[in-house]
Amino acid sequence: MLVLSRKVNERIKINDDIEIVVVSVAGDVVRIGIEAPKDVKILRSEVYEEISRQNRAAAEQGKGILNLKALNELRTKMNE
């Protein structure tokens, strides 16, 4: 893991097309912005883990895809 220190408005570049910027720092909360192409999926780890868990459960039940209601709930969480 690479650990970097950045101040507000400082950026981190990943390849040519992804940039992370520190938007604000308040106490122990850091807000970051991520600029990336539309085709790059960016998910919070807890949302990614929930999607993975539901996909595994669906595969075990023979469904193979997420329940649409659960998918909409995850999308809502992603946009919070």
C-alpha cells in the first residue's frame, strides 16, 4: 500500500485518466473527490462488499443476478 500525505486541494494522479483531490478535512473525516472516465466503476468498499455478497448468495440460489430492489437500494447508498 502506498501512503501519501495531502492537504486540501492537493491531488493524486493515477495513470493518465484518474485524479483524486482532497476536498476537505474536518476532524477525522476526509472528503475526497475522484475524477475518472464514466466507464470506471468507483464504489465505496462497503457497497462493493455488499454487491459481492449478494452476487454470491444469488449464484448459490441459482439466480445469478441481483434482486432489482436490492440493486436500487445499493445505488441509493452509493449516491449518499
